Amino acid sequence: MKKYSSLTEIQGELAQKQLTLKELITYYFQQIEKHQHLNAFNEVFFDSAKKQAEEIQAKLDHGSAGKLAGMVIGIKDNICYEGHVVTASSKMLDGFVSPYSSTVVKRLLAEDAIIIGRLNCDEFAMGGSNETSYFGTVKNAADEERVAGGSSGGSAVAVQADLCLAALGTDTGGSVRQPAAFCGNIGFKPTYGRISRYGVIAYASSFDQVGTLTSSVTDAALLLEVLAGADENDSTVSQQPVPSYSSNLKSQIPNLRIAVLKETIESEALDPETKTAILLALDKFKAAGHEVTYVSFDLLEYLVPTYYILTTAEASSNLSRYDGVHYGYRNTQAQSLNQLYKSSRAEGFGEEVKRRIMLGAFVLSAGYYDAYYQKAQKVRRLIRERVEALLKDNDVLISPVAPTPAFKIGENVQDPLVMYMADIYTVLASLAGIPAVALPLGNNQAGLPLSMQLMTKHFNEQALLNLSYSFLNSNVISNEV
């Protein structure tokens, strides 16, 4: 069976009776088995996926199927699905069965998507390479000696290696966009609050946002349309109406003012082939009639420190619930309550999670709260104001997604500072809460995917989708730059 790049292709063949959902799900099961060594899946939902395929096929035969019928999708292993294990790729939750479904899962099921399994990720979504997972490192299908990116590495590789059509990830500081860039996918992070976080295991609540990894912009638009919108279970979700993103998708769009963040593209740390690919993309934007200018963003050096102070503070609070008492891993040898807490958390959490909890506890502690946490909140406001000012005069901001293509497994994981600094281009959109997308730009000479990042105003996802659609459909991106 051929590789499908969009739901439109699959639905066309289903309608023509050239394909059945049983054949489709069997194909993806075979692909997962064939590529098991990539370690993308923590669990495949064989039974429930087969049952869904049968039920949805009956709906298709009767003409009553939902708009996602035919979409086989994987979910990151921090998204709750009733009756299924969810672990956030941590020993702390190993074997935990979710008693309820997240809002995003409910919305997928309501439109007849087939959920094929839960995807590997960095533990509690903390990492940029998928090397912190309790279930092992995910391998990049473009070069199995290289990382998939993180934290949604399993989601990115599942789409890259054709193990499912699309995947859900979560993006706190780039955890959808960076792995998408490393694996050659389209990674879409909507505005903070556009999609409900109910039923998503929390890392940093004022940053976390569900995002999508797809091979086509049409699928990204359709998924956003299904997943977005108000939710009585999430007080932070937006009440704004949800546009019909998919039917409003246009390849012919008005000329836009596109601003390149000068400090990001001129940085000496930026990989030369990535820079060349982005400059070629800018030439194509100009050729299409868009106005491309360079603008300065002089707060770049404050992005990573601000992000990590705030997210670790929130993580230390969110992860305090894993205490060995209520649920999750418990040390059975403890002789006192205090020892139970200490032993359970020390044994249940991995090194990176413990590092971030301790950092967060430190910046929230008496004597340091004002010096670190409060100051970081003020800087976040400055960053947001600066971004909003840039977007008053420009329609879209462009930067790289990451300083380099996918790096080798084990190359950076022992140096937390190097790992944290790799987030320098993605945390901007997270701090400002604006939508952003990672778009593939072909491969470098070594065959590794390259990418660029587009960002725009709050709740202006349609413009971002339209520009992405226009760019990818009207330009043939060469495989090498």
C-alpha cells in the first residue's frame, strides 16, 4: 500500500471503494511492526483501533461518518484516553490506566478518527531530544543514529515513518515544532488557549498547548477545526468561535508583510545549510509578491532564562501531586510518610524531571521568589509586548526552528545548558502565547530535514495556515540545499 500524505487522499479511496478501514488499519499495524526499532510507540491500541475501524466503516457505508473518518492518528503519551494506559513516558505513571478521556480525545472520537496508540515522548514532556523517556530514546527515521527531537519525538517519527497519518503532541516551549523540524513534518502550535488542555498531563500550565504533526497543511487545518473551541472543563481555554479552518484554506492569498527576526538568522550558532534553506524560502516569498524585511528583536538573550524559570516553577507545583500516596509509583519499603515521599519521588522521576523540579522549587523559595520568578514574569510581559508591537507592523514573523538539524543520540543530553539553549528560537512563541508553525524545507546534504518557523498574531491561525498552504503547494522545495 502506498504512503498517504493527507486525509483527502484516504477519503477519496474510501469513497471509491478502493480501500477499506480494515485494510488501512492493517497497513499501519504492519508499518509499526516493521519500524518497531524506532521506538515511536509506547503502546499500540490493537483492540480498540480495530473495533473503531469496524464501527466507522459501517458509518461510511451508511453515509453517516464524521469529518475525520479515515484518519488514523497517534496521541502523545501525556494525553488521557479512558480505559487506556497513560504514563507521560515516566516510571512514575507506568501502568496507570486513565479513568477519563481528555477533551481532545473526545473530539477526535466524535468525528470518527481512529486512535492507533500512544506515542513516546520525553518524560513529562521535559526534554528536546526524546532521550529522557523511561521507555528509551526515539530514533529519527532519516538517520537512526540521530534524535527525533522532543518532547513529542514519538509523534514526529510516527508521521515521518508512515506509522499513522497524523499525531497529536503538546508544545510547551517548542515540543511540537522542534521534533517536526527534525523529522520533516508540519508542526502546528496554535494560540495558547485555542485548544482545551483538559485531560493533558500538565508540565507548565501557562505554556502547555496541544498541537498537531501532519504531512499536509489541510490535515493540520482540519484537526485544528475539530480540536479547538470552548470547554467547560478548562477555564483557560478561549471562548472565541472556531472558524472553518479547512474550508477557508486558500493558496491564493493577499501579499503579506513578512518580517525576519534578524538576530536569529544572522546568529553564528545557526547551521549554514539551515540558513541557506531559509534564505531560499524568503526569495520564494518575495517572488510570490510578499514584502520581506528584517527586524531586530533585542530580547533574544532573555528568552531561554525567562522560559526555564517560569516553566520549572510551574512544573515543581504541578508535579507535587506525584507523592507515592494518591496514585503512581510507590516505594513499598518506606518506614515513614516522609521517607515514602522522598523514596517514591526519587525512584519514580528521571534525572531531567528531578532537575527541573529542584530548579522550580529554588526560584519559588523564600528569598529568591522576587529575584527570579517575579522578575521572569515581568520579562515575559516585555517579550509579549515587543512581539505584539512587531506584529502590528507585520503580518508574519520568521525565524529558524532550531539552531541545527537533528543531532546525534547522546551528543548533548549530558549537558543541560546546551539542551536548554537549543530552544532559543521556539520559546518566543510560547512566551508570547502566539500561534506558530514549523514548515519543512527539504533536506541538507546529509539527508537530514531542514525547517523554518512562521509566527503570527493571537488567534490568527487561518492566516498562518493559508501562508503555509500557499508556500508548500506553489513551491517545489528541493530535496537538497
